[in-house]
Amino acid sequence: MDFEPSEEQGMALDGWRRQVARAVVPIAQEFRDRAFSKEAAHELLQVMADFGVGCGWVPEDGGGVGYDFLTSGLLFEELSRASPDVAGLAWVHEGASLKVYANGSPEIKKRYLPLMTTGKVIGCSAISEPNIGSSVREMRTRAVRDGKYFRISGEKMWTSNATVADIVLVVARTGENEFSMFLVDREEHGFQAAEISKLGLNGWPLAQVVFDDVVVPEENLLGTLGSGMRETMKGFDRSRCFVSTLALGISHSALQDSIEYSKQRSQFGKPIGGHQLVQGLLAEMATDLAASQLLVYRALSMLAKGQRCELEASIAKSFATEAAQRITSKAIQIHGACGIAKEFPLERHFRNARMLTIPDGTTQINQLIIGRKLTGIDAFS
Ligand SMILES: Cc1cc2nc3c(=O)[nH]c(=O)nc-3n(C[C@H](O)[C@H](O)[C@H](O)COP(=O)(O)OP(=O)(O)OC[C@H]3O[C@@H](n4cnc5c(N)ncnc54)[C@H](O)[C@@H]3O)c2cc1C
């Protein structure tokens, strides 16, 4: 066990911190209350590409940086302190790029990966539907073979990045109990995406996507017929770790803001940070954050070694995202009325944290996964 970042990770983090302040924050600040425009999303992915964020998971032979997942997680944690919205945009895109790398035909990889790893083509993954969330195997979107093509029809919901995406990786039913993944190109095959107005993380686009008899060539099948669900499930270990890094970043910001405020604000003749009950709140926040970090790093380091980490990723995700809610709520308490004012960042931290217990398995779904791993008994149905 080693809890210190390596020298290499430290250097990557130093350079990255400067790039985030210089090139990411100015754009992110413009889009705190509205979804990134397509131009802004492309620019963000381009300024992050050299630092391995948005393209870090794709190995070098696919045009990416080939970062291990722990190093990448540290970069995402750092980015999320400044903008969890940008981190959301980047990891969803990065996940789509990795799926193309792992499952695309040589032609598909040659065509899309150089553009994806440089931020010129943006990707997303569409699984959830209006009536299907946690129970993914009940999805209704269908892809029906028509000669050398597939015709895709259905509606997807809550698809991150969809309004700015050039390609969507859609999982559709291709048989009674068979699910497959297809790459659909907005310009070439067409899909409609409509932004959904939401509570927090308002820069990170989230959309409803409609496939109205969209025709895609059979070469756009990613992996094999029937491999779509397996690939989706495999991706969840990774996505649970990375959604947790957003929770870490938000929690860091809320704690830091609270420490500073508690030293500046005086009541009853001394800084509120000098009152024991305020120190108690700070101590609970710091403890929740430290525990979240250790759980997330453990899961990330297993991912980095190529191990499955279903249990560890579910523990990390459910703990870190629930902890972020506790931490951001206490940060509001420490700021008193200023905590709920739009002028201060606390209410935004709180709204942002509230978003994270839902995607990539709600807290309850992750608890069922943990329970199944512990007992060997499936309590899902
Ligand atoms: C910020 C964000 C980003 C997202 N990005 C994407 C994306 O890029 N692509 C994508 O496909 N989807 C995405 N989603 C959708 C997300 O995956 C779903 O919202 C999630 O799977 C939950 O589905 P649901 O919202 O339909 O809730 P439901 O599944 O309807 O659940 C409703 C409630 O019932 C509980 N529940 C359900 N089943 C059980 C059970 N068996 N036992 C106990 N409790 C249960 C849940 O925990 C929850 O509290 C995103 C969502 C958010 C909030």
C-alpha cells in the first residue's frame, strides 16, 4: 500500500492544475447555468487532450495517452474541484472512445479514433430509456437487421453529452434476450437530441435522444451481435469509479470554501472556526472526504491492474456520492444564510452533489450489488 502519488503522477497533476486554471476554467465559468455549446465542448476537449483528459484511457496505438486508471482518476478529481461539469463531459466522451477502441472494426477505429482522441468528434453512450432505468435488460429500443444494414428505432433518456455529441453509442435489443451496441453518426445517420433542464451540473449536457428508423450499416455494430449488454456491464466498474471522482472534487471545494469562511467570519467575538461545533462540522466533512478518497483510489487501483472491481466500485460510488451530499449540506450550514445565496458557490456544490447518487447505478442499486457480492444471493427481483 502506498497512499502518495508517484513522482510521475505528481508532475502530471502539477501541469494539469495549471492548464485547468488557464484554459478550462474560463470556458467552464460561462456555462455554469446552461449546457455547453457544441463549440465550447469541442474547445474544452481539445485543450484537455494534450494532458490525457478526455483521451487518456485509449492506448497510444489508438491515438490516446494510455494512462492507467488511477493516474487518470487523480486528474479527474483535480478537474472536478474546478468544474465537475467539464469532468462529466470528458469522462463520458472518454468512455465512448474506449468502447470504440475495444469493440470497433479496424475501419471504424481508423475513421473515428483520431478525431475522438483530439476532441474533434464527441461521443456519448445511450442506454437508459423513458421507462427503463435501473432495469436495463427491459430496454425497448430495437435494431432490426435489413440486409447489410440495421434499422434502429426507440427513445433514449438522460444521455450525457448527447446535444453536443457527433456520435452516440446506442445499446439496442437485437433479439428476444439479445442486446447489441451500434455507433450512430449524427451527420451520416441522424438522431435527434433535446436538452433536459435539471437541478445541477448544468454545464454538462443531458438529453433525450430519438432514433426514428435510423439506418446504420452492419460495420457500425460494435463488438459482436449480443455483446452489447456484457460491454455495458463491464463499463459500469469504470464509470462508477469516475463518477465518484466528480463527488471527490465537489467535496474538496465545499470543504475548502468552508475552512476559509470559518476563519474569516466572526460571531460572538471570534472566528466561527473557533467554535467547537463548527470545528465538529469541519471534522466530519474532512473525515467523509478522506474515507471517500481511500475507497475511490482502491477501486481505481484495481481497475489500473486490469482487475474486475464490482464490489469495490459499488462501495466507492455509493459512499462517495452520498458523502458528497453530506459534505455540501454541512458547507451550507457553516456559511449560514450566505450558504443558500446564489452569489456564493455553496448552493451550486450542493445541487451538483445531489445529481451523483443517480447515474451509473443509484445508491440502492449499488447496495444491491454489494449485498449480492457479500451473500451470493441476488435481491434484484
Ligand atoms: C447526471 C446523470 C447522467 C446520466 N448519464 C447517462 C448516460 O450517459 N447514459 C445513460 O444511458 N443514462 C444516463 N443516466 C441515467 C441513469 O443511468 C439512470 O437515471 C439510472 O440508471 C436510474 O434510472 P431511473 O432514473 O430511471 O430510475 P429508476 O430505475 O426508475 O429508479 C427509481 C428509484 O427506484 C429505486 N429502485 C429501482 N429498482 C430498485 C430495486 N430493485 N430495489 C430497490 N430500489 C430500486 C432506485 O434506486 C430509485 O431510487 C444519467 C443520469 C444522471 C442523473
